[in-house]
Amino acid sequence: MDDLLWLLLPIAAASGWAFAKREDTPDAGKAPDLSSDYFKGLNYLLNEQTDKAIECFVRMLEVDSDTVEIHLAVGNLFRQRGEVDRAIRIHGNLITRPRLSKSQRAYALLELAQDYMRAGLFDRAESLCQELIALETHTERALTLLSDIYQQEKEWEQAITVTRRLQDKTGKSGKQAIAQFQCELAEQARDGGDGAEAQRRIESALATDPACVRASMLRGELACAAGDYKGAIRAYRQVERQDPAYLPEVIPALVHCYGQQGNMDELVDYLHKAYEERGGVTVLLAVTDVIEQQRGKDAALSYLVQHLHDNPSLRGVVRLMEMEEEGRDPGVREMLELLKDTVERVLEEKPVYQCTHCGFAGKALHWHCPGCKRWGTVKPILGLEGE
């Protein structure tokens, strides 16, 4: 409520100034009524009757060069409060007034486009953005809004086109987003059974952004589905070179592909080297599992304990307790089971992924951050309780 009052005070002051200015003009015959409404609005404001205050100030305003900015401010206030219908009425009323200057009308168009966006009326917002671009005014903001519209509507081809135009306009790289849009198209093609088109989109994504982890993961999936395990391994190992933080995401696929080739020793060597260089409990546990399959539980336990001393991990401790339960007497097994359940409950409450830009955290990997709406910024959490 306090924030809303502080937002309304400048509007009230501006309204008073605008209409006080009119008292000096020859046609200021209505000044007493306007003054009465003005003080009535202030009284509502001071008594925290904000809805009545807003209605009062809006009723006072006449759309001309002195009050356009006040209308825009009131409309923005409504949009911030979630009252989009009111914002649309105010901004829509503005753009119909013939006395507006070109710059004032363009600004009102931009505000109305944002109102429509907030209301989910994407077709109307798109039309207004296209009009602003044709007028060559507020072009950068209009292109940004268009990009948002196409992303929400999953019109990825149009999103690519607009993002490239925005990149040319601002000089800011849009390659990460464009590569992600190509990946979206690749997934659509894959799900539709068009492997050739999916592969083409993946290559386009990597040509646009060679560091696109998602494209390499998709390339690996396609190769694995086609039985090309060697090609899949190359793609999945490329992920580590692009961004080591995502290596845990492809370890299950690597285990499968190496297993299909019957070459688990090479996998152990690769993962052990990766763990020595970068750590990560998922890598450690994968190596432990493969060692257990190949050399037995004692060798796996020895490897796990040795590395947990240097790099403690709750997930590692859970795995250790699982391995230690076997062969123990019932009392010890019960105690270990209790400890394991306790640690697992702690882990269940912890996020697994986090956005490196806004800090959004969750259990699922989102290529498009739900928090800040950036692409490719959500990564596995590394550390004591992470990956």
C-alpha cells in the first residue's frame, strides 16, 4: 500500500500543476470544479482509498499536451497493479486523440502494446509493435517485445528473424538465444520423426553458437537412437569441453553408449580424469558404479572412500551407506538405513539446478530460465549437495 501511495503522489502533484496552469488561461471557467476534484482526490489518497483517488485523478484529466504524461503514468500504474483493462482503456484513449504529437502517440502505442502483452493479447501487441517498427520509433523496445511474443507462442522461426534484427540494431550478440531457438526447432523435427531436419537444425545451432551444450546433447541423442554409439560418445564428450558444469547431465548416456561398445575401461579413464580435473559427485558415483561392475565392491568402496575424504558429498555418503549395508548384522543395517533415509530427505528438499544470472533454483533443468527469461543460464549445482 505504501508503495502505491508513493506512486500516486507524483500523479496528484502533476495533476494539480496541470490544472492550476489552466487557471491562467481565458477558458479556465471550470477551474473551481477541477480544484474541488483535485482536493477530493488528495483526500482519498491521504486516507489510503487508492482506488477512489485514481478514479478521481483520471476523471480530472483532459488529453492534451499538458496531461499526456499524466495519463501515461496513470496507465502504467494500473498495469503495475495488474488492472490491465484499465491501462488499456487509458492508453487506447490516448492514441485516438488528434492533438497528440507524433512522439507522444508513438509512446502511447508502445505502452498499449505492453498492456496487450500483459493481458495475453499477443496478436494485438504484435500489430502495434510492427507499427512502431514501420514508424522507425522505439524500434529496439518493439523488437524486444516481438521476440518475447514469438517465444511465448513458440514461433521459433519468427523469433530467430526478430532476434537477428535486434542484434543488428543494438550490436548486442543474440547468438545464444538464436541457437536455443534452433534447438527448439530440432526437437520439434525429432518428435515429428524428421531426423534429417533435426540434424540440420542442430548443425545450425552449433554454427551460430559453438558453445551450445543443448545442441551437442541433441546430436548425441540422435546418434544414439540411430545406433551410432561412437558418434554419440563424441557428441556427449563435446559437452564437457563446451561447459563442464553440464557433464553430469550426459553421464548416464555415456555409460550406455560405452556399454554398448563394450569399452568400459575407456569410460572409467575418461570419467576419472574428468573428476580429478573438475570434481563433481555425479562423476564420482558413476566411476564407483563402473568399478563395482568390473572389479567388485571392495575396489569400488576403496575408490569412493578415498575421494570422499578429499571432497565430501551427501550423495556420496548415501551411496557409501548403501554399499556398507550389505553383509552387516540387522542392527547395523537398521542404523545405516535410518541415517540414509535422513540424508535423502535433506537432499529431496534441495534444488538441483540454479540460474547463474538471477539465482532461480529448482529440481528440473530449464533451458529457458523461468525467473529472468534468459536462455542457457540454468546449470547443475556443484558442491556438497549438488552435482
